Amino acid sequence: MSQSGNLTFFTTVRLSDPQAVLRAVVEFLQPQCIPIIARGTEEEHSWADFLADRDEPDDQMLPSLPGAEGLDRYYREGVVLAAHLDGSPVGLRIGRAVESHLPKEIRGDYAPWDPYIRIGWHDLWECAEHEEGFFFARAFLSIAFFGYFSPSNWKEFRRAIFELPEVRSAKADLERIVGQPLEQVIYWSV
């Protein structure tokens, strides 16, 4: 059984001004702090690494930030920047909506709460439902809402979560900020 899940909105189109978009996305998410920040040391190819059974290169861990400002200064062209945002009101609204509107027999103990942003080319894939792995996309920007545990009914949860007004609203707001339509996926990790 899965241990965590990610409700993810993403684009496969390179942004013309990544730092400005990153700044605006973080402003919208309004985290209390950004405790975990990592930057790749080389171009990310995690899907190819998974298929070849290779270890991924180590990331450079960067100093955490006490609020919502400054993450954009860590962005570097050619490598992925990843950040866990803690205490986001947007994440809290999504998590509470899942707990309130989706029956426990569908959601189990899972609810996505904490935003996790990756910017710079990176692979989105999973190997919980597909042992051999399943590749979703090579994304330039992804905004995931992370939560521990997994739904009791993955198929029904996947259908129902994208119908929640709070999820639809967050996606629409993020699309306005990013300036383009975002794709969506939810997947689990073991």
C-alpha cells in the first residue's frame, strides 16, 4: 500500500521568466516557511535513472526560508529547484475540502496539504500503481500538494478530487499566475 500522494498541476512548456512566475506562485501559496529547499547539481532525468536502475545524483540542500520571500533567488537555469512549503492556506483549504467532502471509504486517511514546487526541467512519473513505472510528462514547472497515506479507493479518489471546487479554484488561480493552462495528475509513492 502507498505511503504518500501528490496532487500535481504542471506545465510542459518552458516559462519565459521562471523567477517571476516562481515568485508569484509562492506569493499566492503564502507559506509560513519554506523548510526544505534543494537544487539539482546537474540536469534531472529521474525517469531514465529509474528505468536504468541508477541512483539519482545528489541535490544541493539550500538554507531554509522563514516566510514566503526569496525562493526565486535560488533558481538556476539548467537544473531543477525543489521546495517544500509549509503552512500554506491554499494547501489547508484543499486538505480540509478532501476531508469534508470525500467519504472516508474513498479517501482513507489521505489528504493533500503541503505544496511542493519544482521548477526547471524534471520528470513526473510513478511506480506505485505500475510496478514497471508510468511516465506522465517532462515538466518545467510542477506544483504538487503532498499528503501522507493513500486513498482506500485510488480510482474513485482520482475522479472525485478534481471535481472539488477548492481544487478547481486553486488550479484556475495557478493558471492565471503561470499564464497558461496546467495539466493535472494525482499519483502515489511507496
